[in-house]
Amino acid sequence: DIQMTQSPSTLSASVGDRVTITCRASQSISPWLAWYQQKPGTAPKLLISLASSLESGVPSRFSGSGSGTEFTLTISSLQPDDSATYYCQQYHSYSLTFGQGTRLEIK
Amino acid sequence: QVQLVEGGGGVVQPGKSLRLSCTASGFTFSGHAMHWVRQAPGKGPEWVAAVSDDGNDKYYADSVKGRFTISRDNSKNTLNLQMNSLRTEDTSVYYCARADCNTIECKRTDYWGLGTLVTVSS
């Protein structure tokens, strides 16, 4: 299976900060990379697919980039509502696999 | 709007069986592949199984292969997961998720249900 490694595991930032989360795959998966946002007690919500394609309704402060084995999720100006856990997922091949998550806290 | 509602979760002893269901509405169920994804308490999501639009093609995670069976009834807009020989490590919230197209190779999941909790404990 393809292993997905996220960093950092926890991130604390202030409103208005630019935040970046990194995801590395154990082999090339371009462009089959998705980012999900999960708030406590709710299902993961798809934010970005195809590494950089923003889902409908997702604020434009979210963006994704990367190729090959290294990908990033960037929030350009952090908002209070962005407090959540973020997961990357590869959908290049079965078994689909997720990163271990990055918990984003607002200072 | 797309809705996915899971049911059938509960507390079950190790070695026993449980059948989960997911009722879909707001879209043409028979036109989409479907997935099950689970999440153990405090852990990240783990993909479990997928089925094509017609039910003929299926994939399973190694951790459930031979114990779990995914199926669907397009006449009832329902996705199922038969779970046998349950283990304590199967304890999770189980989500059904819609794929964005119809074949088994459709792996991007765009809508998820609210989930149903399965607890395997003696």
C-alpha cells in the first residue's frame, strides 16, 4: 500500500496567518491527491482533489499544490472557522490511504 | 441535495456479525460507485471497501478481506456492508461515501454520510 505522511501533526497559528501543511507519498501519485477537513463529530469534508482543484463552495483562501510524491495544503489567511483536523488521501490506487492528520488550532 | 444515511451500528461481541446499511437520496444511486470508510476513535480515516455502480466489481482493504462483504441494491438505493468475525480492532465509526463516477476505478469520494458507530467488545 502507498504510505501517506503528513507534517506537522499539530499546528497552532493566529487569525490572518498563512498556514502550510505537507503530505508526502511513498511513491508517485500525481495528480490523485485529495485534502479533507474534519471537525469534531462530523464526517470528513472534501476540500481539494486532483492535488489543486478546489471543490465547489470551498473558500478561495484554501489552495493545494504539488506533484509526484510531495504535496501541500495552504490556507492563505487563517480564519477561526478553519480550526479542524486536515487529512490528505491518495486515490491513485487501491487500497486508498490517508495521512495521519494535522490538527490545526487557532491561537 | 445528496444525502447518505448509515444505520445498523451498535455493540457486538468479538467473533459475531453485523450488517450496516446506507440509504442514498438526492442523486442517481445506480450511476455511482460507492465506498465504505471507517475511523477508529481518535484516529484517521481508513478505507474499507468499494463497489462499482452495478455491484459486479469490488475491492477490499487487506484488514477486512475475507470477513467483510460490500453489496448494493440499486432498486432500494441502498449500500450494505456485511461484517463477520468481528474483532475489537474493527471498532470505528463507519461512513458510506459516494464516488464521483460509476466504475470501480472511481476513487474520488465527494459526499460522505454522517456515520454509524460499531463497537466490538466483550
